[in-house]
Amino acid sequence: MLAMAAAVAVDAQQNAALVPASLPPPRPGFNFPAHQTLSYSVDWRVFPAGTAVLHFDQDGSKERLTADAETISAINLLFHVSDKFQSTFDREKGCTAEFDKQTVEGRRQINSTMKLDYAQGRSILDEKNMVNGQTKHLESGIPGCLTDLLTGVFYASSQVLQVGKSFDMPVVDPLRTVIVTMKAEGREELKTPAGTFQTIRVQPTADAGVVKNRGNIWIWYSDDERHLPVQMRARLFWGTITFRLTSVENK
């Protein structure tokens, strides 16, 4: 047990040394929304599968991002999903301060909180299995300003998206920090229930962590100053999931 703990500590220290210290800064003039709600329809293969609603709120120097995802109709009977996420991050630098997740996926029910203590250079994960009561506490070294998986999708909106170019984001993951490369592959016109958009298609890739384990992922951002995530798609071994923007409310 002690040997395993020591190995984890060494791995965390080595990882912190290899990962860039901070996120790339937002492009000049970019501001995260003070109040905004984005709603998405979710399809599995060709079937309507669920809905997702994301909401931004400004809280002083912090930005709070909440997300709720629910299955619907027949998919809900086959495999019920009710996931809730909340991330708090710095509006100027993008650094995630805390990431909370409540997951209900079939019989799996997990609540977790990850706090990033930049002063101490540590990420702290507390997790509880709501079915059997088991708990988990993990701490890992971090190199500097990081984003989380949820915030990272929207933090990318603050960057310059230029076809053929890419940028890297250090993303916090349990026990490690993962570099996610965001490559702008091309332009497409997309029609969604929220309207017709000129978009830039971006593919996130990583050598480890959740992004790598999710198969192929693409995000279509509106080709304007907002860089709204208009569509998101994950191609997995058991099928393709697509999120399509249905509405944008700025309130």
C-alpha cells in the first residue's frame, strides 16, 4: 500500500513537471457571458435520447457553469441517465477552482467534488458511491492553472480558432493532468433547431484520460466572436452521441 502511494506521488510530481504551467490566456476583448443558457437535444445514433441544459452565471471574478443532462422517452426506460455538473472558474485566467459532479447512470450513482488548491499545488478529489456508501479521497500534484473537462469545452471559445491551427489545454483528471490538443480542422455550415450557423469544426485529442477513452470527439463552434458550441459529437464503440444546439437565452 505504501509503495503504491509512493508511486502515485512520484507519478504526480513527474507529470506536474512535464505539463505546461497554465492555460493559454483568453484572446483580447473576449468576455465569458454574465448570464446565458444553452439548451441541446441529444441523439443516440438516429434516436432522440435526451436533453442537456448549460447555464453561465457571473459571480464577481468567478464564472459558474452548471450543466444538467437527462435521458428521455424509450432511452430513459432502457438506461436512465440524470447527470448534474457544476464548475467554478476564474473569469480572467480560466483556472478551475472547483468541479462537482452528481452522476446517475443506470444503477451507478456517484457524487464527487474536485477542488484545486493552487497555493498548495494540489488537486483534491472526494467521491462517494451513493449505492454502497463507499468513499474515495485522492490528492495529486498540479503544475499550475488548469481547466476541467466541462469548462474546457467552453474555455476553448475564448481562443483564436483558425483552420489548420491548434492549441493545447492542460485539463485536470484524477491523479494526473492531461494535455488536450484542440485542432481546428475545417469550416462547415450547420443547421440546428437554434438556426443556421457557419462553424469551425474542432477535434480534441489526448494521449490519456477521459478524452482518449471517449473515442473520437468533434465540436463545432460558431465562426464568429462568440464561438458558441453549436454541435458536439462523440463516436464511441457502442454508437454515436450528438448534441445539437436548440436555443440560446442571454438572461
